Amino acid sequence: MVEDTPLEIQIPDHLRGLDPLRVCIRPEHISLGRPGTGPGPAFTGTLASYAFLGQTVRSTIITPGGASLLVDLSTQEWLALKLAVGEAVAWRIQPGQAMIFADDGTALGHC
């Protein structure tokens, strides 16, 4: 779940039945766009800030529940979006990029 929204992921067969599992996503493995665009369902949020870091732009998204999410995009992708602080955004986890960890912190695989 991301806040109160279920997150559908494909758990590898060898990890099924292990409980609990923690899913982590790196900032560069999140896609960002405008609401209503892009493939499939998306989560929503508000652009709180951004910083140019050379070839990358790191943005901070605030989810409806108040969580802070970092998203790294190439500068080219960022400039094409033409987003401003305070705007609504849609974000998606790129397929196959989530990392699965056991509750003790042991890395178990990707999903």
C-alpha cells in the first residue's frame, strides 16, 4: 500500500509466503508526469520543490497523505514537463525497478 492505495507488484515465486516484506524504490525509478497522462494507473501528489543537479533534476513530491517522495528525472525530461511548484503531478513506479527486502533488511530481489 502507498498510503491507502494498494500497490500491485509481481512478487517472485521464491518470495511468496514470506512476511513481512518491504518494497523500496529509488528516486530514478519513478516516472513523473501530469495527471491523466501516461500509461496505466498513477499515484498523485503535489510538486513541492525541485533542484537542478546537472544532468538530473531532483523533485520533491508531497502525496495526499503528506508523505514526501523524491523523484529524479533527466534534465531533458524535466524541461519537457514544464512543471511549477504547487502543481498536481502523477507518478508511477517503473516496472521491474522496485527492490524487495526482508523485514531484517536483507535484499531479496526486484519486482
